[in-house]
Amino acid sequence: MSGFFFSTQLLLYACIQALHNLGAVAIVGGGAAALLLARRSPGTQRTLVWVITLGWVNQGVTGALFGITSYAYDGRLPDIHGIALTALFLKMACAVAGIILGMTYLGFESGWSGAGQRRVLGADFGLGVTALTAAAFLRWFS
């Protein structure tokens, strides 16, 4: 029976990872597209900011699900330290900042200059690249 639960746990991790990866694509791909369209299509840009912001929410939720799954199956959180722990905190900080930036943009962008909008989009894209890079360190140093 333990083989069944072990397989179920791995399947659950894989499903969470797939959703987590799709969130990363939404953030970095959406960010790149929003920057490219920043001057040409404000309506599309706003839609992309929604996609990016929801991608950040996805990162937070699926990140928490990794921990919850580990705790549910192993009775403890994953044992990470050093570089991996730093990478995890960096990813969490990027997600919080990304959500705040996205919601701020969606709430106030109509009063901002085009340059101001592009700065926020660039910062959000930079957060996405930083989080994606930190993910590699989290994966290989944990």
C-alpha cells in the first residue's frame, strides 16, 4: 500500500509543478509581451497585466501547495537550507512584490505616463526573471 501513496504523492507533486510552470510562463511571457506592446496597445497591455498578476497569485498558491503536500505525506516541511532557502525567500518576495505591482498598475495606470507604465512593466518582468532564476537554485540546491 505504501507504494500507492508514494506514487500518488509524486503525481500530486508533478501536477502542482505543471501548474507552477504555467504560472511562470504567464509571468515572464506575459511580461515580455506587455513590454513589447506597451506603446501600441494599451488595452492588450492591461489584459496582459491581469495575466501576469494572476500568474503571481498562481506562484504563491502552488508554492504553498508544495509545502502542504510535503507536510501531508511526510509529516514535515522539506528540509532546505543555505542557498535553497535563500532562493525560496527570494521567490516569495518576488511573488508578493509582483502581486502588489500588478494590483497597483491595474488600479492606477490610467493616471500614469507611458514611461511610468513601462517602468512598472519592466520591474514586474525583472521580478519574473529573478524568480525563475531563483527557482533553478532552489531546485538544484535543495
